[in-house]
Amino acid sequence: MSGRVLVGVKRVIDYAVKIRVKPDHSGVVTEGVKHSMNPFCEIAVEEAVKMKEKKLIKEVVVVSCGPQQVQETIRTALAMGADRGIHVEVLAKDYESLGPLQVSKIMAALAKKEEAQLIILGKQAIDGDCNQTGQMTAALLDWSQGTFASEVTLEGGQVKVVREIDGGLETIKINTPAVLTADLRLNTPRYATLPNIMKAKKKKIANVKPVDLGVELTSKLEVLRVDEPPQRQAGVKVETVDDLVGKLKEAGRI
């Protein structure tokens, strides 16, 4: 396969940051908080770049939806080796309610516009943990899908995907065009070097609006309330099995 690959990248709160809920419980605090590329999206970018380095594809195009700040995430992907970026401009007020379905519609529309043969996404984002965008994108396009990929091999017009499932590993072979979602063990993303960071500043980022793609961003989902998980109670050490059974009975567990 010698074609174009679209890779979705999402800007999320950095994985090392402690999440704080807003006082009004409408969401989490994002202002003044460090953001970075979603880790699973980094893996997706790395896989696409590796394909290009092996001359299996001709171009890697990264896509991100959101306000102006997502261009930083796109630049990071360009520094990793992607060729160009597409920034789908979504206002901050609309971005908060942007869900997997709306993103899937955007990715599907861009796949048609860019004549992509492959879409690679992270299996999920660490903020919403929805794990839906890849599957929905494949459904909207009526493309094959290989989700939770831990190994990907291009074989002509087909893709062999080793998938991580509850029972172990499953190997499938699907036809292109296709949508792939990257699991944790697919690869180890590279660090962007300073020379490549400088080169990325000169790479092109196109700006488009959802309306240009014929996508309506109105969501039918409403978040009613966001709460922090309950505090975990301290454990109790016991000396014997009898003491353990007694404690479990006291707690009503048995």
C-alpha cells in the first residue's frame, strides 16, 4: 500500500497532573494546567511515521480538533515525523461538549477529502476514556477496522493486525481502506529532537472549520455532574485467618 495515512491526535491534560474537579462540578479544571498529546495518540503517530520510513506509505497527515492551543499538539506530531497537519477549529465553548461521534464525523469527512487509505487513532483518550472514535469512524466510512492493535503489518492491499483482547491475542487480516486503533504495546514513541522541532515549525498546518466539512457539532449528550472518586479508606492488618474472617463479617462482606 502506497498511500496517505490520517492520524488523529488529541490535546489532553498531562498524565502526570493531578486532576481537580471544578467547584460547580461542571467538569475538571483545565486553566493553568499542563497539557500534552494523548499517550495513545503518540503511539498512533509513531506507527504511521515508521510505516513511512519503511516506504510503505507516502504521507502522514495529523489531525486535531479544538481551539488554537491544539496546534501545539500538531507541532509535536510534526516534530515526530509527520508531514503536515490539519487543525479543525472548534471554539472553546463547543470543545467542552465535543464527543466521539462528532470527532468521528470530522475524521470520516477528512478521510474522503484527503483520499486516505488508512486512519490510525489511539484506542482511547486518557481524559474521557471513551474508546469509541475509531469504531465510529470505521462505521461511518464502511471501512474495515482493526482495534486494540499491538502489532500491525502491511501486506499489499491488506493489513495484518494482532489485537489485544481479554483472552490474550487475536490475529486478523483486513482489507484497506481501514481504521486502526493503537494499543499500549504497539510501539514506543520517539522523542522529538531539537532539529526536528525546529523543522516542524516550517511544516504546513491547514485550518478548516467543521462546517466546511459538513459536520454539525451539536451533541445529544449532557454531562449532569462531575465528582471526584470517594477517598480510599486505610487498610487494616490482621494476624490470622480467623481475624480476617472476623473483619470481613463485621464489614458485611461475608
